[in-house]
Amino acid sequence: MHFKLIIAVVEDADTDELVHAARAAGATGATVLNQARGEGMIPAKTFFGLDLESQRDVILLLVEEHLSRHILETLAEAGGFDARPGAGIAFQVDVEDAVGVLIQMNSLQERVEEEL
């Protein structure tokens, strides 16, 4: 079984909704890193040196490769990534190997067989 890592950088207010959407789309779990910072194409506005932009969270999802595109598209739609500037970004990378996923593999195998 092969995996992809989906990485999503989102507004912290949207994190729970996006994790639930990813789970509904086939993700078996998520890791959330809180209080990430960054800057997009247009620099954030400041007020006397204080950042006015909201905090970001990084969502990490290790997913089965056949489900990855659907989960990625679900995140983009649920988060409005293409509709609102600064709403978030998500991308996927190949995972060469993973351990600690044996328990999830049975569930994933059934789900992938249904999809195919």
C-alpha cells in the first residue's frame, strides 16, 4: 500500500471543519500543528507593527494514494481555497515508506477496493 502526505495550511478558525471534511472523504486521521505563520503573495497589513492576519494551522494527513486526490479536492472546496485570497493552500507529496499504520491498513484496503 502506498501513501501520500497532504499538507494544508489554513486559517485556525477553519481547522476543525476541514479535518471533518477530510475524514468524510476518506482520511483516517490528522495531525494539526498550531500557530504557524507565513506570508502569501500580498504581505499582511500591520498596525503599529502588530500583525493583523489570523493565525494559521498546518494539517498533516497521511492518506492512501488512491484516495489522496479526492481528499485534496475536498479540502480545497470546503476551505474555499480558490474562492477567497488567503483562505489556505494544500498540496500532496509522495511518501516513500511509513510505519505505524498497520491498524489503519485493513480499513483503508476495504475503502480503496470499494473506490476502484
